[in-house]
Amino acid sequence: MEKMLASAKEAIAWVKAKIATLTKKAEEETEELVSEVKDEEIFVAEAAKESFRRRWMSIRKKYDAFVGKLSARDRLVILFVIGIIVGFGAKTIAASTVTIGYRDYTAPKEGAYDLIELQKKVAESGGTGAFTGGVQPSGACSQ
């Protein structure tokens, strides 16, 4: 019986050692695979950067070839035309939201303040912000 118990303990020890060895090998292989994946990611990132650089340089050469032929006057004219286009676009976008001057009546009335009514309330309450036509009641500057 002791012999069987001793051999069972040896078997358990052998299995534990084998499991430890296999675990260590699995961890090493995992680390190796992770390192390979990182290297591949770095390679792919570098390849993408190089591809972008090549495309950008191609565009840059075409731009330099085109702009290099233009005189300062031509560049100024192009800048002026671009400014007109951008200004027209901004005006078109703002036209539906910003009202100034003669189109004030088209502004929405919700949430708006009636300044004349506010002036009347301030004047009735005796507030210092009441409008008096530009002349101080005491004839002196309030500042």
C-alpha cells in the first residue's frame, strides 16, 4: 500500500512538473507571438507612412510645378477669387439666420425683448438706467 502511495505521489509530482514545463513553454510561445505581432504592426504602420509620403510628395510636386509657373500677380488674383467664393458662401449661409437693418421685422419674436417696454418699466420704477434723451437729470456726468 505504501508502495502504491509512493508511486502515486511520484506520478503526481511528474504530472505537476510536466504541467509547469508546458505552461512555461506556452508562455514563451505567447510572448514570441506577441512580439511577432508587434513587429508586424510596426512594419504595416511604416509601410502606410511610406505610402502616404509617396502620395503626398507626388501631390506636392504637381502643386509646386503649377504654382511655380505663376507670377505673384497671378497668385494674388487666385487668392482674390478664392476670397470672393468664400465670402459669397458665408453670406449665403448667414443670410437665413442673421438679420440686420431693413429685414429686422423678419426676425422671430419668440424670446425677444421689447426694449421700449423695458425702458418704460425702468423709468416708472425710478431706476438709474431710465432713458432721458441723453441728458442727465442733474446735468452732470454720472461717471
